[in-house]
Amino acid sequence: MADLSQEEWTEQLAGDDNAVILDVRTEDEVAEGYIPNAMNIDIHLGQGFLDALEELDKSKSYYVYCRSGGRSGQACAIMNSVGFEKAYNLEGGFMNWEGEVTGDE
């Protein structure tokens, strides 16, 4: 797992043709706004989160975020433990995100 600053995360994401943005927040949090093109799997689902991970392509790169960077760090560690080699945590999470946002109108 790698913790990336917003700048590093954005730059690496922009140059990655095999990237998936993964939002691990709750539905209520996502309703308040999210990074465009993000897929949502709530880490609080426990086994449901693990089951959803099993559906994902492990060869892709996952750019993971939550509200502040804590849950996404956990998610990246879990992903690494089940065979995902490329999981990148957004330091500071969505609350410090300065990029484009969808759904907060």
C-alpha cells in the first residue's frame, strides 16, 4: 500500500490507463459528493466489502479514498492482503480534496 498526497494521487491517476477510483465511504457520505467516476464499496459492510472486492479485477490499479484517509488506508491494507498489488490511499481523504467533485450541487 502507498499513501499518496493529493498531488501524487492525482498525477499518478492521470497517467494510469488501468486505474479504478474506489470510494469506501458510506452511502450517506457519498450522497454529499464524490470524486467523478468513483466506484463505491462501503468498508463498513465487513464481509460484504470483502465479497465485493472479490468481484474486482486484481490486475488494475485502485485509487482509494474515504472522508479523512483512515478507512481508505485500512481498505488498501485489506486489498493488499487478498491479492491486490496496486492500492493507493489518498492522504487526507475527501475532506481535503481540492479536485473535481460530483453530486454536491
